[in-house]
Amino acid sequence: MGESAFQPYPFLLAAAERLAAGLARRGLTPGDPVGLLLDRPRDVIPAFWGCVLGGFVPCPLPPLPDDADRAREHLAHLGELLDGPLLLTAEPVAGVAPRDARVRMVPIGQLHAEAEAETEPGPARDAAAPADGAPDAPVAPDGLALLVLTSGSTGRPKAVRLTHANLLASMAAKAERQRLTSADRTLNWIAFDHVAALLEAHLLPLAVGAEQFHVSSARVLGDPMEFLRLISRHRVTMTFTPNFLLGLLNAADAPTAGASGADAPTAVAPTAGAAGERAASRGAAGQARGGTETEAETGAYDPGGERLDLRSLRHIVSGGEANVRATGEAFLARYAPYGLRGDALWPAFGMTETCAGSVYSRGFPQVDAGREFASLGQPVRGLRIRVADARGRVCPAGEVGELQLRGPMITDGYHRDPAATTRAHTPDGWFRSGDLGRIDGLGDGSPSLLVGGEAGAGHLVLVGRAKDSVIVNGVNYFSPDIEAAVERLDGVAPGHVAAFPTRQPGHDTEQLVVALRPEPAAASGAALHRLLTTVRATVVAHWGFRPAHVLPLPASAFPRTSLGKTLRQRMRERLEAGAYDAVIAEVAAESERHLGGHVAPEGATERALADIYAELFEREPARVSATASFFDLGGTSLDILRLRRLVATRLAVADLPVITVLTAPTVRQLAARLDAGPPGAGPAAYDPVVPLQTGGDKTPLFCVHPGVGEVLVFVNLARYFAGDRPFFALRARGFNAGERPFGSFAEMVETYVRAIRARQPRGPYAIAGYSYGGAVAFEIAKRLEALGERVGFVGSLNLPPHIKYRMDELDFVETATNLALFLDLVDRRRARELPAELRALPADERLARLLDLAPPRRLRDLDLDLPKFTAWARLASGLTALGREYQPSGTVRSMTVFYAVPLRGTKEDWLARELRRWDEHTRSQNRYIEVPGEHYTMLGPRHVATFQAILRRELDHALGEGSP
């Protein structure tokens, strides 16, 4: 395991004071909000306290969406919500904001560098010494201490106001209920944009002077057993986790031990001396006991061979989503041999608005015998909870109603949103949780009321939510956001989409169900299969998970209120009562028909890959055919990254090339590649054609790569052609070992023509190209026509015929920067500024600087390092050089030109002055089709669903092929 970063509380105080001084130098005054766009605990914690000490109001933020358009929208909303905040960022995300967003972005590294620069020369300054001129802001109990974004809406979250009095009351009540003292050690792996990380896992242990350990979420989610190893190594006494991790631990097998130094724990403790003394005493005690301990006394070995000793763990607070009783019981039983106590799991309830955990159950599992879900226990001291009916009257004990809360830890409302604040409170001042629950264990006729700190047998039980959200793996997703994205899809009837949760028996987290009414043209057969595939792909692209069910239903199946609002809860009840079982079976049968017959996997590698495919696409392993394509099963570019990680873990194959997945997408094909030896170990014949979607009877579409040479940009687009027409991408030569890049534009065109005819010997042909590929597609079409073939469709995606002037502008630095922009390593504004910065550096440092600016998570996802990026940039630069020799000549029958916002200038000028010059190179009238997005985002997650519908319509129109 890598080295831990240990920080005593006095050192944390000093670091925070220096950051506070740096923020004050930037003109902030007490009360100003500061967004914390930081992901590492060692950055977030000092930044939080720097804000508090300076009188500024910290607001932890989630990572920006990968999609550039959504990131800009989110930043624009933050600018309005927080009234022009300063955002502290990690270095890689600096410069993302659009120019009109009311945000200032400052890398935290700049503040640290300034603090270092101010250190006087001479003897080393005490690291615990405060900064000169650190602000001393006055604090009032009712003053605003913290803003936390709600997780219910991915588009426009609200900011919950928490005062100093809220936090102090909450910490005192939590510490009393959890019996925490300075002798405790806590562990956190939850990201700090979740309220539990900051309050339950940082402020609470700090309030009692306990030691606390923080690790990245990726470390635990990548290997769930690491959660227990960390507890064992650091003798943790209290921690927090949502229920879904317990399910992963129940299913864990043969975990790997160890971790990289980059993800080593950050430890915060009262003093170095106290921590050192405790560590030394533990070490001495272990040496004294030596080999005389029995296994029962010291714990046991986990399946990965590391000794686990969980006897130190007093309790795990489990909240964020409903706790499945069977999951919790199985977890306690499975890890009892490792010393885990039988009462160590505490189901809990809390919200951002209640300062996280505020109701805890210490009686699990005994008090929950026979229940599906665990009850949540009693409120902390000072908190009162009641259950009320629709008229605001307190329900009798045991009856279901809305959970309402009141107490000193409850928020006073939402920042700059008085309407939402009013809606969230009853006329008599109780906070409306939006959750449905009941209070059990009280006497007959008793009111549904619990008062924290009072003795009593009552306990809270949640039965559902009145709010419109779905919780998947502890994260809220807003139903209207999902419904809006689905309703924009071609073939979905407006006003007939419902997104709601379900929890199937035995599952550890909620799952998403999307119900929709198909338009008549998409109500059956291949068209329906394509629509359902489109919905799944859209949800994955936007939110990163796949719906459990997509249900095509008639209009009569959407129950509504008198005002026309869809009753999602009623649809959930119908689903779980079996009312939609026939529809689910029909959808499964239709999917099987389009995937072809089942061929059983053979051999260990095929069976392992079939298990991986089943996990990725949430299918039964027995239903995964050895001949079913990864893409026909619904695979997206995000799924490719997940596949590579699972193959590395399960089959010990590191760095599986993406092109291997693209060219060998079935279980059988991929297994054969893996069994043949390390990927890329031997030379393979170059074939530019990458089959991304092979189903459908219409004319195949061949799409030419953009100027970076790669075809990943087409993966999500191809999903929408399932069952409609085959979709092939053309990939440049030179990516694989031993491949010689093209020597001329003409050689590239001729190579692609031969490869296309090998796949499709006769026309009509459909050819398109994105960006640079538009010119290549035109030349391919010319060559096919010269061979006597009919080309029914030629498409240019936002490229004019004359590209030489643009290629002449692109030197190696510009090309590498464009590649970084294309890969979402930098944003559009930063890409405009970078070439001048990079040219000022020595040539051998330029690409390294580009990667330094990239988000580390994105580099991991793309498996990019400096040698790989350098090779890719050289290949892209070679393609640019070929473009410098290109001059369009001759004609094709006609073109369809799709135009978006250009790299510079207006869309209108781009169309009139550049794109319409295609008229000079066609014999018939061209079609110019406006599409949403910008040049680099038109095929991105936000716009791809709209673009595919337009593209498919144009293909049908040009080729005379209507939808089946």
C-alpha cells in the first residue's frame, strides 16, 4: 500500500488559515460563497476550513459532467444560484467555464504556491504556524456556514442552507447517539459532494477529537474488499456506507490486496503525538501477542490472503438508500469469522436538509425480523419527527403518511429560492421530507410522533417517496430529467413517459424503470426493438447506468391525477404486483429474436467473458450467447471502459486495446483474441472497417473517421441503428504496432474503397464522414461512381469541401491541442488559449503539459499516457499533412450536409460562405440540415439522440428506404 498522508488537527488549522488568507486576497468578503470543485480529500478538507475561518461559505460540488455542453450549463446555473461564486478547482478543470458564466475559477494549487512563496527564507517555518494576515471573521450561531447542493436534480440543483447552529446541534446529537470519543477512528470513502462525507465522516469525528481516514471512492468501488481491509489495517471503530456496498461485499470473491500511493489514505488526527502513541501501543501489543493468538482472537484470512481483524469496528452507519434486511443479515453473517459484531450495522435516515444522519437504529437485525427493509430507529436528541396525512393532521401510529421533521439541526431553507423554501415547510413550521413512512411500536391510538432523547419503543419505517426521484447506488436521479431526455427521442409519444424506481427481491439498490408509449410507427417489430435500445443507450450516455426495464405501454397504462400528472408511484405498485410481467416477457423475447439464436459459451475464457457481458448488461449469464455482439447487446463507449476494467480484474489482461473490442465484439471472437496471447503481441492484417452494428436489412452506412483517425466517436451513434441498417466505421492506418500510416490522401481513399467493396460488393452505397472525414467520404463516393456503382447517400458532418486552408493553420501543437479537445481532455475555451502557451515551452515538454491539464479520471478511462498520446498526436498530424495536399475536384450526384456551430464564426456565415461550396461539386441539389450542438459536441451524449433521428431520416429519404 502507498504512503498515507497524515495531518494532525493543528496542521490542518494552519493550512486552512493560509488558504483563508489566499481567498481574502482575491477580494472575497465574509458571506461570499466558494464552490469546492475538488475531489481529493486532502484538498477538500483544508479548503472547507479555509472558507469557514475566512467567513466565506463553502459549497462542495460534484465533478463536472464529461459532456462539455452539460458542464457549461451546470457552471452557468452555479453562477446564478451562488451569485457569482469563486470556484476552487483541481488544476485539470481550470478554464472550463463559458465566458458568460458568473463564476471565477481558481486552481487550489495557486493558493498553495502563494502560501509557499510567502514563507520567509531561513529556518524552516513551523508547518502548524498560521498564515500572516489570515482573516478573523466574526461568527454568529445563525450565520450561514455551509451550502450543500441537493442531489435530486441533475440539471438545476438547489442549495441547502446550513447554519453554524445547525451543524453544532447536529454534531452534539450524533456524537451522543453514536457514543464517539477521542479514542475512536473513523473511515470515509464517500465523495465530499455527498453531505454524509463532510458531516458524518469529517465534522463528527473532528467534534470529538477522533482520528479519521479518508480514501477515494474509486479505491473502494474498484475493489469492495478494500473497505474491510482498511478497517482492519487502521483499527477503524466507525464508518459509513450505503446498502449497495454491503451487497457487493456479500458477492466479493478472491479480492486483490494493496493500493497505489496516489490513492493512499489521508489521515487527520488531534496531534501527531497522540496518534503516534496509539499506533506504537497497538504495534507493541501485536508484537507481544505474536504467534500465540488463535484465529478466533485475531480474525481470519479473507479470500485474497490478507488477514482481516474487524473486532475494532463498533458500528457501520448505513444510509443514503433503503437497507435490505436480507443483505444486512448476510453481510453480518459472512464477516462474523473476521470478528465483525452481530449488531455492528446501524440502518439510518438523514437528508442534506437534516445535516445528514439524524435517525439511527441500534437494534438491527433483531427488531426487523420478517421485514423486507430495515426500520430506522429513533431520532437524535433535539429532533422531533411525525407522520402526517395530506391535510397536515398527525396520523395514528402505524398508518402511512408524509414524514415531517423539526429541530435545531433542520435547515431554514434553500439559498436564493424562497418559493422552494416555502414549499418545503408546513404552515406550522415542520420540514416536509417528501418521504412516506410510518411509526411502528407505539401503543394503539398513539399519535405518530417521536421525540429524540426520550425513552420509547417507537421506530421509524420508510415505505416510499413522495418526491420524484430514483436512488441508484446511493445517488439520487430526478425522474423529470430522465423523462425529458427520453421524450426527446424519435418514436416516443409526447406526454407519455414515466421514470420511476423499483427494487426487485434480493437486490441491494433501487433500479430504474422507464415506461413510454411508442408512436404508431415504432410500436412493433424491428422499430420497437430499435426504440427500446435507443432509450437504454440514452440513459447510459447521460447518467452512466442502464434501466432495469424499458416498458412500451398504451396510453391507458399511464394513470394521472385530475391535473394530468402521471402517478409514478401507482405505476411502480402495478409493476411490483406483476401487472407488466407480460410486457417484460414480450420485450425480452423481441430482444432475443434480434440477437439471433443462443450458442453456449465453451471454455474458461468464453464462460468468463459471458459472465462479464451478463454483469454489464444485467442479463442472466445463461442468456448470453457466445455469438452475441457486445454492441448488439447495447454496449456503449462507457461500457467499453467498464469491460476493459472487468477483463483486467477477472482475466488478468491489462490494457485491453479498445480496437480489440471494436473488431472482436462477440464473446467467442474476444475470447479467441485473448487466448491467442497478449493483445497486440503479433502483427494483424490492417482492415479499416470496424463493424459497430451489424443488424438490419437496409443499405449499410460507412462512416469515415475525423482528423484524429479514431472511430470511438461513432460508437454511441451506431447504437441507434440497431435492427435498422448495419453501421461500419472506417479507422485510419497506423494505430497498431507495425502499421505504416498512409503516405497520401489518394492512398487513403483507395484503401477505404477496397475495404468497403470487400464488405459490400455492389451498390447502392451510403457513405458519410465526420469533420475531416467529410472530404474523404466525398472522394470515396467519386471513386465508387467512377467504378459504375450507384452511391445513394453522401453525407458531410460539418465540413466544407475546401479544407487546405484549415490544414495549413494546424501545426503539430494545434493538432495535438485539437486531439485533446476531441478527447475531452480540455474544453473549447482552453483549447483556444493553449497553443500559444505550449509553443513557449521546449518541444519535449509540450505534450506532457497537455496531459497535466487533463482530468486524471479521463486519462484512466481512455488508458492514455504520454507515449500513447504522443503516438496518437503524430498520427493525427500525419493525417493533417495529407489534408494540406487536398484540393476538391469533380462531382458526385448530390450531398447531404449536416451543419452545427462551427469552431469559429457564426453558423449562418459558416453555412453561406463555406458549406454551400459543396454545390460546386454536385450534379443535383444538395440538402443542408441544421443539427444541434457544436462541431465537437454534435455527436456527444447530449445531442446524439437528436442527431441520429435526423441522420436516419435523411438516409431513408436518400435511399428510398422507409422504416420497417
